[in-house]
Amino acid sequence: MSSEIPAETTHDQHAVRRRKLAELRAAGVDPFRAEFEPTHFSGEALKAHVEGRDNEVPVAVAGRLVTIRDMGKSQFAKVLDQQGEIQLYVKKDVVGEDAYAAFRKLDLGDIIGARGALFKTKTGEITVRVASFALVAKALRPLPEKWHGLADPELVYRQRYLDLVVNRESRRRLLLRSRVVSSIRRFLEARQFIEVETPVLQTVAGGAAAKPFTTHHKALGVDFYLRISLELHLKRMLVAGIDRVFEIGRIFRNEGISRKHNPEFTMLELYQAYSSHRGMMALVREMLLEVCREVIGTDRVLHPASGQTIDFGGAWREVSYKDLVRAETGDPGWFGRGKAEHIAAAEKMGLKVEPGWEDFEVTAEVFSKRIEPGLIQPTFVLNLPRELNPLAKISREDPATLDVFELCIGGMEIAPAYSEQNDPDVQREMFERQAGGEPQSIDHDFLLALEHGMPPAGGMGVGIDRLCMLLTGAESIRDVILFPQLRPAEAKPAGGA
RNA sequence: GGGUUGGUAGCUCAACGGUAGAGCAGUUGCCUUUUAAGCAAUUGGUUCUGGGUUCGAAUCCCAGCCAGCCCA
């Protein structure tokens, strides 16, 4: 295919690079098979330099060539690896004429390895004085522009690998995510929680009210749903005697895509026997504070959309759902009124009320559209109406409400938690009431498990994506998901010249 | 699903009814401690797709595709 490239082509960067590759191959070099073993990541190499002892510490580093400054008989270049960038200094009379000429033929984006000793340039940058180098993978496509990076949001999402190569902020955000998850694991493991994995393919998609994705298993001849929650299987683990259990897993909801929603997202769910929603309040506060300190080194993080600084270290507000609704509607008698009055009031606030809604759904709409977005500082919303969740214990003091909280931070629901319903008869009744005309949506196997006895427990879910949004100041969930869902692009075969 | 904004060189962006440009990247030179290196020269376009209006369309109109934002 390289023979199809006119020798004089200089404008088509893909063709030029293919020609360079063909020349290398013709000279007996296969850059995709070169062997190179780095001794240091860039960050480690920078730390390995000893002040005042230039050219004494040998290192071998490897990564993608992201800048080249050609000075004639010497060059400065930077390679990028998972820890960041390190500068290389390539001097003609050090590497020799042939190697120097080969270095000049490299392209931005090529993956190379370099050996040499560390020194500090006169501007104070720790740099590898290159003694030898190897091209270990040729890049046939050019990198995006070095200063503005990749700005087109569509390309950022579709070609995230390029975004990560050129956009520092994206790297920071997506690397931070892995530290959030590992920090959560450490926190829970230190408290004797056991991590498990439960099925994604389920015959009943329970544990939440959401539209599921469906799929089909050929060998069994059975349709399955992708899970919409982790809850019902983790509770089976409580029945099994695993008293503190958690899962960090992907769940799938066949609903709209927005700044706060991706059809697949990551949830932490944890269950602690002999605890309650009150216990969960203490646990989640401790957990988020520790994650925050470990990952970003402070209790306070800017929330760009509101301009406020979220303070994880302060006292977290506790307020009842009813009080919030009464305050927002300016109507102390709100919960004494009927559906028609609620609808009229909601519409007056500019909210759209769907025809089929129950009364409690009208109020829930007021909460989610008018109240939740204003809860920027960590806020436990307590005493939610019992219609909102069939899996929580009904409050003894006020049987119209549940022993639950909804933790809101940054105007988003971050973590719901309950005192878990463990009475199989009440659970069955709640399921039946919620299922309405769809009895097939009841997980009878779960009810059977409950009849074997589940210890009283506190349980909680934490939206990992949203937590990462808070900690990174991201305004869209897409900014903390590596490959967010998009409509498939027109398939274009790569390659060729 | 509705509204709205956008889609122009590999990338980031101009051009607002009259010859499609710049910066970076590329190519060719010069330069042995640079920092978005510098200097000189230079290549590169199905203006998302398809229709329409017009003497003339990147630009105006219609439809479609993709994306962002707002709403549902």
C-alpha cells in the first residue's frame, strides 16, 4: 500500500508517516517489534535525580513523543507516560551521526524509549541526556494541536485516547477516578466489608424503579435484563451471613442521557447488618471525608456551577423532606392538601406534570426540580414519603415516611440509604403495591431469601460517577466516564493510505 | 422526543451573498541548554450530506446526519 503514496506528497500527514514506516521496513527495522524495557516512569525518573550530581543517575524511560524542539545539532523532546512528561536532550555528538539522523525522522506521537543519565538544564528542568533511543511504535496519525488540545466534544468522547494524550485536565480527572475507587475500597476493607460480584444478567430487574435493557441468552433460550441496581443480590448476601458486604459495579438504565445521566454508570452499594440509616449517615460522612482527603488532599472543593465551595469537613445538614417541600412551596399545609391542589401549585412553579402521576410524584417533582438543585453543601434529606421506596423500613414514629436518607451534594443525589426492610411479609406487600399490573416484576426468589431471615441492616448506594464529578469539578458526567455513550458514528475503515 | 447552538485544512479557529484564510502540525532549510523555542520558505479544502433560492452560496431556505446546551 505504501507504493500508492506519491513520493512527493507532503501535505497528507498520514501518507507521509506511512512512507516513513515503509522506509524503516525497507531498511530492515520493524518499529512495532522493537524491544525496550524502561527502568523508570517519568515521575520516578524526575525523583531519581540527585541535586548537584548531573549525569550520574542512569534511567531508561519510554512514552509518546509529544514535543520536539529542533535546535539543529541538538534537540529537546518530551515523552509522555502514565505519570506525566519528562524531557529528553538529544545531542548529535553524544548519540552519533546516524542515530541523530534517525531521531530527526521521528514524528510527534511516535512511541519511543530512551536511555541516558539525568541532568538539570540551565533553566532548571530535570532532563534525560540521551545516550541511545529506540522507536518502539510508529504513530501513523498526527496528534491534535499541542496548545489548544482536542476541543471538539465529539472527538473528545469518541477518541478519548487522544483527549488523554493532549488534555492535561482530562488525564487528571480520569486518573483521579481510579484513586477514588481504590480509596473507597481501602476504607471499606478497613471496616471488615467484603467485596462481592453479583450477576449483571437477571430475569427480574429489581432494586430500583428504572427501565431496564433487555438481552437474550441463546443456549438457555431466555431473555434477560441488565441489572438496574445491585440491591437484591447483596441483600441475599446478608441472608447468607456476610454481615458487611459491598459491590462496586456497573448498572444499566434504559433512560435518557444528560449531563447527570449515562445509560451505564457505576454504583457502590454496601450493606451492614445490625446497622441502620442512622449508622449509614455516620459511615458515608466518614467515607467521603476520607476519600476527599486522600484523593484531593483537602476537605473543601469548588463547585463551579454554583460558585460555592463544598465543605466536606463541616457539619452536614439534616433536614426532613417535608420541611424542604413546605419551605420551597411556601405552604405550611402542603401535605394536608390534595392532588389537584398540588398539581396546580406545581404548574404555577413552571413544572410540567404528567397526566398519569400519583400525588406523591407531583411532590417528588417539586423536590427534584426545585429543591435538590439548590442543595450544594452536604445535606441529609430525611423522612421521605413511604411511596418513594418499597425496600426501606417504614418509620415507627411516622408510618407515612421511611427510615431513609437521601444525601445531596452539589445539587445532585449522591447517596440514598435506608434501614433495610427485612420483614418478608411487609416486603411482599410493598412489592405487590408497587408492581401494580406487572406482577412479573416481583423478585420472588428474593422474597424467598427474606423468609429465611435477613438481619436488620443499613444499606447505601453511592453514585461513583457523580462523586467523581464533585471531586473534580466536572459539570458533565461524560467528563468522568472514559467512553460515554454516543450514537454510533458512521463506520469508516481505518488504515490504507 | 421538543427547543437552541454548532459542524470550514490532521487539530484550534477566521471568513456574516462576490477569489476560502491564520496559528499549530506537515514539508525544505538555518540554529548544540530549549520551554507554546526562534528565523526563512512552503504544501494542504467534497466548507457534514442532499435538495432549493440566486448571475453568484461556507454564508440564505428546506430536509437529513452527528454533537453540545436547555427542556421533557
